[in-house]
Amino acid sequence: MADERLIVALDFHRMEDVRHLVETLGDSVAYYKVGMELFYSVGGEVVRWLREQGKHVFLDLKLHDIPNTVAGGLCSLMHLGADILNVHASGGFTMMQTAAQKLHDAADAAGIPCPKLIAITVLTSMGQEDWSQLGQTHTIPDTVVRFAKLTKQAGLDGVVASPQEAAMIRQACGKDFLIVTPGVRPAGASVDDQSRIATPAAALANGATHLVIGRPIRAAKDPRGAALAILKEMETVK
Ligand SMILES: O=c1ccn([C@@H]2O[C@H](COP(=O)(O)O)[C@@H](O)[C@H]2O)c(=O)[nH]1
């Protein structure tokens, strides 16, 4: 059975590219991430198609607006059947709490399972220079942990964070909290626009529950071979 801790990012804008990669990866990958590029291009069709293929879906649309608008947006997305939805923690405690409550109420009323709701802490592309330019006075790791605790208090299921912060989050938020980490790069792979990265094994050893990996698989000459090598490295950390 495929290791459901690996989530492959489908950052395409055409369904035919999605179909090709999912068929190429076959049974080796069970979980996919649909982000803005794909969703804005093809809409909810891709989530339904992935579910029909028996795949899990993290719908990564990073909602960030006033509480009522985010809650309404999530309740609309809920009907697509994704396993995980997300918001930005920087939208604040009230936004997150309202979103979580309304999503649960809507799922109960519709009689469908409630998707997990997680929050972006600080984007993994954010480095110290960008961070300082925003006028931030606390460090990135301190802010990530603060946002993670707030996310938990607001009733959400977990966070998106860098694998470098996973150990601190795990310590602060306990064992049942989802820690989904993009910014994962096998040793020697191109860093691209990511800043706070770690290898697959290090991310899991730090306490990540799921690794989001896009370009190291998608842009590889042999995507299936790249995925299998990552999965082999992941097997070393259970
Ligand atoms: O903080 C974040 C939040 C989301 N992402 C998304 O993850 C993937 C990473 O793709 P790579 O090609 O492996 O860099 C991408 O879809 C981002 O939108 C993130 O990187 N960081």
C-alpha cells in the first residue's frame, strides 16, 4: 500500500498533465495536492476526478479573508470531497474558529465527513530578508509556533509549516496535530523558490505527518523513479 505521508503537488494548469502524472505514478502515490494554478484553471473537476481514482486530496487554496467569507468559502469547497482544506493562520483566531465551527456544522447538516482543516503558518518560501522587510520583530520559528498554538486553540486539525519547525510544533501542540510540510528536498535537489527546507527523512524525524513534494517529482526526467526514491528514504523513518 502507498505511503499516505507523501502528498504530491499537482502544480499544472491542464487536466491532461494531471492525468499523465497520476497514471505515471500509479499505485506508488495515494495523496495529491491541488493548488491555485490547477484549481483556478480547471475548477472542482480535478478534485472529483482524483477521488474517482481512489486518491486522497489536499485542496490547498489558502483562504484568507474575513471570518464569514472564509467560512462560506470552505462550506462551498467541502462539497468537492477533498480530505484537507486550509486557511492562513494570519487571518487570526476569530477567523479560524468561525471557519472550523461552520465547516463542522455544514458537514453535519449535509451528512458528509468533515474535511480536516489546517492553517498555513509562515510560507516555506519566506526567508529572513523578506521577513524583516515586513517589519516582523519576532523570529520566523517563534511566529510559526505562536500561530500553531493559536490554530490548535481555534479547533483546527493542524498546520502547514517548514520541516525545520516541525519539532518545535510537535512539542508545543502534542501528538495528534497534523504537521504538513512543503519545502522538502532530497539531498542535492534544486531548492527553487523555497527557503526553509529539509530532506524527506529529516522532515519525518522532526515530526511531520505529511510531506508535500512537487518539483522534485513532477519535474524529474523519471517522476516515478524520483517518487520511489523519496518513498524509500521515507521508509527509514516510521
Ligand atoms: O508554505 C507553503 C505552503 C504551500 N506550499 C505549496 O507546496 C508546494 C511545494 O512545491 P515544490 O515544487 O515541492 O516546491 C507548492 O504547491 C506550494 O504552493 C509551499 O511550498 N509552502
